[in-house]
Amino acid sequence: MSFMASASRQVFTVLLLGCSLLFLGGCSGGKAASVPPPPVVEVATVVQQDTPIYSEWVAILDGYVNAQIQPHVSGYIIRQNYKEGSVVRKGDVLFQIDPRPFKAALDQAKGQLAQAEAQLGKARLDVQRDTPLAQARAIAQSQLDTEIQAKLGTQALVQAAKANVEQAQLNLEWTQVTSLINGIAGIAQVQIGNLVGPSSVLTSVSQVDPIKTYFTVSEQEFTDFHRRFPTEQSVAEQRKRIPLQLLLADGSVYERPGTIYFADREVNPATGTIRIAGVFPNPNNLLRPGGYGRVRASAKTQSGALLVPQRAVIELQGSRQVAVVGNDNKVSIRPIMVGERVGKFWIVTEGLKPGERVVVEGLMKVRDGAPVKAVSADSAKAGG
């Protein structure tokens, strides 16, 4: 029995040793745990350059000139001579008022003028005939004096009659209601047969080439601009150098730049803003009064501004950070201060230096102090 037990212990020991060797051999023969490679991120370089600062304001379009068409005389409309919404020229007849009463008044005034001229002719003959007689004392001087006064009186009657003829002629011409300007005629406010007078508005005509845009800027913006350009001449010159862009309702940019036309005389006390008028060329009549858009302009330029893409900036609890990749390709999470937005960029006022690299793609992969494989965002796009 003792021999059998001893043999069993030896076999167990050999098996245990073999298993141990196999285990050790497996451990020594396996590969060591591999370290994952650093994540690939796209980076952009912090750029320093003089940068124009753009602002945008809501704009309302209006005609360069808006003329209300009103008659000078009272009468009945007998004809509309224009197509609503069409282009009309200055002097084009838009409406015709019944001219017959005015033609009759003109004929009557002409008759009164002829009568006054006949009386003046007789008075002149009387004075011409009796002047030598009075000098020869053949008639009393008082008679000649009376005839001279009668002549002066009839001359005055002739002048009054001529004025009545001119007024009657004007009234007859005014029965043709014409456009005061070149522009687009609006919808007629009266119909044929309506009785109209000098207080009636028949339609409106708007000059739309060029066309005005009205927008409001803050009192602070207005004051800042005029502090930088304190004289009237410098303001006028600077306005010419500030092109206005018009963004239409569909988001597109109007192809023709505009200029600042004038600033209103007062600040609105309710809103603290001042009204500015811009002028845009509009040869195709694309822009119409009453339309809305946005006016964009650059009133100042920031020298040596540091620019970073907006997508590189992490906003967290009111603060902003960027992931900076150093020369050793390690990440440093750094707080920054930003100023104005310029297109797709932020202007950085604190926290960065020109030429530093910031992560713009792969921000979720990085952590402070960890290495990364940095690829230029431009080369990454080119490779894609």
C-alpha cells in the first residue's frame, strides 16, 4: 500500500510540474500587451492679419423718390392711360379728367379778353384824338384826364383778362394728370367715372433706380464712427469707401454694392438707434419698395487680429477653450478670450499666439497632455 501511495504522489507531482511548465511556456511565448497609437486630429494654424469687422442690420427698401399723383382740378375721370405696375416716364398722361367744362371756361375767358382789348382800343383812340384838342384848348383838360384814366383802367382789365385766360388754359391742361417722375406706377386708387379733386390720390409712382434702403444702427456705433472721422469732409470720404452689401430675403447677396446716402438728424429716444439710408443701383427693377433684407458693411478694421476657426473653440459653462498641439505633438487644453465673429472665424484677444496649431477636427479624441498625430486641415481636405 505504501508503495502504491508513493507512486501516485510522484505521478501527481510530474503532472503538476508539466502543467506549470506548459503554463509558463504559454506565458513566455505570448505577445506583450500593445499600446494604442495616438489619435489622428486635424489642426489649423492661428493666423494674424488686419481684419475688417462686419456688421449686419435689418433693412427696408423704399423708392428713391415716391410721388403721389393728385389732380390740380376737380372733375370726373373718363380715362386711365397707363397699365398698373408698368414703367412710366415723366410727363406721361396717367389719367384724363373730363375736359369739356374747362374748355368752355377757357373760351369764356378768351371772349372776356377780346372784349377788354376792344375797350382798350377805343380808350387809346379817344386819348390820341383829344390830346391835341386839349393842347389847343378846344376841349377841357379834365375831359382828356378822364379819357387817360379810362385808358389805364381798360389796360388793367386786359391784364386781368389775360391772367384769366392763362388760368383757364392751365386748368384745361391739368385735366391730363401726368407722372411727375420716371418710375413704376402703382395700383390706381380711383375708377373711371369717379369724381376727384385736389385732395384725391389717384396712384403713386416710385423711382426705383437707384433704390433706397433704410436701416438703423445703434447710437454707440454711430458715435464711434464719427469719433474716428470728426470732420464733415472725412465722413463724406469714408462713406464712399464703405461699400454696402445687400442680403436678400432668400439669403443671396445682391450683385451690386451700394453706398451710404445720409444719416437721419436725430436718435430715436425709444430705441437708442439712428436711421441710415443707403442707395443701391437697380437697373433691372429687381428690388421693389417695401421689401426686406439685411445690409452688411465694414465700418472699421482691427489691426493684427488673431483668427481661429469657430469649430476649434469649445464653449463650456460660459468659458471658451481650444486644444493646442505643441511641437512635441502633445495637447494642451487652453482657455481663451474672443472678440468679434468674422465669417467662420473668431478673433482671439487672449490665450493664443500667431502660428500655434489648434485642433479643429477630432476634439472628442483629445485630452490634456496626451499625444496626437496632427494633420493639417487643408491637407486632410485635399487628401479626401
